[in-house]
Amino acid sequence: MGVLASVVIATLASYVALDLARRVHATRGRASMLWWGFGAGVMGTGIWAMHFLSMQAFMLPIPLGYNGRFTLLSWFAGVAASAVALGVAGRMTYRPRNLIRGSIAMAVGIASMHYIGMAALDMTPAIQWDFRWIGASVLIAVFASAVALALFHKLVKIPAERRVAAQFGAAAVLSAGICGLHYVGMEAAGFPMGAVCLSADNLGGAALTVVVLLVSVTLLISTLLLSMLDARMQSTAERLTASLLKANTQLKTANAELQQQALTDPLTGLPNRLLFEERLAQALARVDRLNHDDERIAARLAVLFIDLDGFKPINDSFGHSVGDHILTEVADRLRGQARENDTVARVGGDEFLMLLEDVPGIAGCAIVARKIIAVLSAAFEMADRNIKISCSVGIVMFPDNGQRDKLIANADAAMYAAKRGGGGNYAVFEASMGADANTQLELLSDLRAALDLGQFSLHYQPKVSGTSNRIHGVEALLRWTHPTRGNVPPDEFIGMAERFGLIGRIGQWVIEEACRQMAQWRTQGLRMRVAVNLSVHQLRENTLADRVNAALTEHNIEASQLLCEITESVAMEDMHITRRAFEALARIGVYLAIDDFGTGYSSLSYLRQLPAQQLKIDRSFVKDLEGSSDARAVVEAVIQLAHALSLRVVAEGVETEGQRDILLGMDCDELQGYYFARPMTADTLLEWSRGQKPEHSADFAHSTTDME
């Protein structure tokens, strides 16, 4: 029974030893040292317990006992051997030389434990040793140690799902070696006849055997469980660390992509205005530093403003896919004219900027401008046609002829001077060109503050029903009352707002103000549908429908009372974006209209893709109705086709009675224009609905509205 218990303990100790060696191997620093020290104690105790139990199973016809000091010393020898084993296994580079050294060190430790433990038997006469068997036992220990280290080398490479079985097999081999050393070593011991154990009254007995067995098994199993728990925690920590590293990498990649998107033009990949202005500021700082550090150096930079001549007709005639192809090719050709430290940017539809650093003078800039004009004048090859365009270039140089904070505006002014000269040429900025640029800069500064200062208002122009002669709704028109300039025409500031990214905030204010006014009119007894105009920038915002719905909800307005209009050219610019925005608005119940129809390149078939309810004929067709049969034919055809598509038709720009009569004869659904009324304030419209006719307005049924 004692022999079986010793084998079980040896196997369990070997299994735990291999697991602890793996923990030492898998950790570093302080954690590795803690596992090494703790593991040496546990493993040494397990091996010593196996030895002690085997000794307890040894039977002689005389009572046996063990000297406490030598027994404790043998335990220390077992712990030392285990420390060597764990240290070698955990840190060894697996070469034959290291394997031999480690095996010998382990064998010496295990053999020392055994023979010191045998010395704990204080016999008289003394034990007679057969050194041949001692040598054999040491060789067994060396072999078992070498096999254990080699097996451990294999174990660390085995996948986790197969490791338990492999580790158990390795433990059985190591256990066989330890047991072999012990029992061969016992064979080396000879006990003379009549020998007496002087330490019989010391350590020994069945009770001690049970205690050693229970303590060692408990210690080994507890250590094994602790090792498994630590391994699982470390694995979890490694997975979490890997996940965090992966998430951090993904976050950095996403931030880089977002920064790239924020600073580059999505079509051409060129820097946008924001990145260009950043690089311009850096270049200006370098020029200042160079000129300050060495007065002999006259560092300069130049900004070239490049605008394509006649690009809009290409878009209108061939479509935006062709236009986008040309813009991409223009970007590539401009890159080809730039040096490594120059910057080319796209800042508008067909507007580009080029920053030239370290330029010798205006003559060098003129050479670059002529090269740009030449390369952009070369034909753009399409699949079935060649298209030729030209460009106008404005040049401004710093510090020679441009203030640092007005370089782009001055280059823009020079470009317009070149364009006024017929295009296909360049112009260098002169002081006389700066007057208009200064005016534009001042107007832009005032425009940025206009919304916060409450300088915007909405005027409303009625739409009159063609059948009932009643107000069928109104169109909200934005007005800017400047404190010194007075009323600024919309065509002077709307384009500027779009160009400098202000139109989104202004457009949202228009929507909210229109909803607020409808709610106020409702409390005053007037129910009125209001149309507002949306810009292409608003259509591109994914949150447009949500913000419109929020404004309607805030003022408790039915969605059908709000009509959103976009121009035909905007609608056709990107059908995917337009359809997405229209469908989102249609889902919340907002009415939708196509404005200025007939000025773009589309046909009514395109409109079948959009959930619009209304079509507005451009005023340019209405203007010629009385004197042009062609205009009448076009308008009549548009009305008939629109009705076939279940679209209501509004004619804008109606200014005469004759135009009104012709349109009514064509069954036009609604009419809008100065003939009926000019845009008016909300209060004036309310009074008109109550019978007080505004000046210069036509007579019609005004007491009620006719909303559909």
C-alpha cells in the first residue's frame, strides 16, 4: 500500500512540477520568481513525500525511526533539486550542452535527497552501501531528468487542447525515473544481521505516514488548481490586452481616416480648403523665420487661384459623371506641375489653389501659370468624345503684393480679373483688384455674425391656386437686413454662405423659423403651408430629416404643412443623395418639390425616382410665354407630362395678366409672382388673409386658404 501511495504521489508531484515549470516559463520578472520559489517548495515537498512514504513502506524485523535533522535536511535537498529543475526548465535554451548540465544538476539534487533521507536511519552497525547500485541510481536520475526536460521542451509547443494528456504522459515518465532512483537506491543499502535503529523513537509510525500523505496530496492538488487558475487569468488578461491593442489600433486607424476625410476632397483626393489654409500658415511662418534670421535672404511664397472656364456647361450637357472625370484629371495634371514641397488643393466645384514655396519672383510664378494653362487646355479624352476647356489663373505673392490674411481672397480677385479678360490667361494681383476682395471679406465676416445678431428674417410670397383663385401656400424667402448696408440681396450672400460652409446653420434656422411662424399663424386663425428651399449641403447631411422632424414636433406642426424645395440642378447633381434625403423626408410626411425645372439637363423620367409632389417651372420660361410660341409649347408639354406623373405644377415669375391667363388655360395648378404679390412679412400676410390688400397686389379670394 505504501509503495502504491508513493507512486501516486510521485506521479502527481511530477505532473505539478511540469505545470509549474510551464508557469515559470510563461511568466517574466517578479511573477516568474514567485512561481519559481513557491513551485520549488511544493515540488520538493511532493518528491520528498514520495521518498518518505517509500521509506515508511520499507520493512525490517526491527523498529525503524528517522532522525529529525537529517529528515529535514533531505527535505531541503528535495526543494533545492526542485528549484534547479524549475529554473532550468523555465529559462533553459534547449541545446544538448544545456540539457546535460541541467540533468546532472537535477539528478544530484534528487540523489542527495534520497541518500540524506537514508542517513536519517541511525543504524548500528551502519548501513553497508553497494556503490554499483548507487551509481546505477544516479544514472537513472540523470536519465529521468534529461527525459523530463526534453519532454517539457515539447510540452510548451503542444496546443492547449492536447496538453493535459501529453503532460500526464510526461509526468508518468518522470515519476518512473524518480521511483526508479529510489528503489534502486534502496537496493544499494545493506543492513547487517543484528543491526539496531538508534533513531527508532524519533519520527515514524502509521499516523505520521497518513499525515504526510494527506498534507502532500492536498498541497499538490491545491497548487495545481492555483496554477490552472493563474494560467486562465493570464490567458484572459492576454486576450483583453490583445483586444485593447486591437481596439486601440482600430481607433487610431479610424481617427486617421476621419482626419483624412476632414482634410481632403473626396473626389480628387487633394487637400481641401482647411488643410490648404493650415499649410499656408506653416509656409508663412517659415518665410517669416527665414527673413528674420538672415536679412540677405528674401524668402517668398505665392498662391495661385485656378478656375476652370466653361465647366458648368459641360456638367449640364454631358452629366456630372463626365464632369467628375474631368475634375479628377485636372487634379492629376495640377499635381504634375507641383514640386514636392508645393500644395495643390480643391476648394470649390471647379476651383483649385496652388501654394508655391521658395519662389524667386513673379516671373517664376508666371512660368508655372502658363504651364498650368497649357496642360489644362489639352483635350480630355472620354470614351466617345474629346472635351477641351481652359482655365483662368490669379497670382499673388507674399510679401511683395499681398497681405498675409488676404492671400486667397487676393488671388481670387486676380483670377476674376483674368476671367474678365476672356479667360485662358493669368493675372497678377494689383492693389486696384483688392477693393472688391476687401468688400467680400467684410461681408463674409458680417455674414458669420448675422444669425447670432438676429439680422435674418423670412418674407413670404403667396402661391395662388389656378382653380379656386385662393392662396394655396407661401414660399419662405430669406432676407438679410445689414445694419449699415441695408437689405443685402440673396444672390450676394447665399452663394457665399454655401462656399464658406455657413449654409447648413442658416438653412436650419429657416426651417425652424418657418415652423415657428406656422404655429403663430395657427393661433391667429390662419392655416398656411410654407415652402422652404434646401441647399445641396443640407441634402448631404444624414440628420436632415431628424432635424426637420424635431422642428415640426417642437411647434406641433403637421408635416404636410411644410414643403421642401430643391432646384433641379441640385436634385440631379447626385441622385443617390437626393433620393435618400427625399425618401427620409417623405417618411415623416413632408411635402417635396423640384424648383427651377427646365434649367438643368434632366428629363421628367428622372423625377420618377423621387417621391416629389410638386414641380416648379422656372421663371425664364414664364417670362416668354406671351411672345414666344416655343416657350408656350415647352411649358404646356411640361404641365401635361407632370400631371401624367401625378405632380402638381407651379409656375413662378408670373408678372402679367397675360401670363396668368395662358397658364390657367394650360391647367397650371398654382401661380406665383409679382402679378399677385411681392414677398411680404408674416404680419402683412396675416392682414391680407383678413382682407387688407397690400399695395401692388392683385385681387383674388383671400379669406381662406386652399391647402392640398
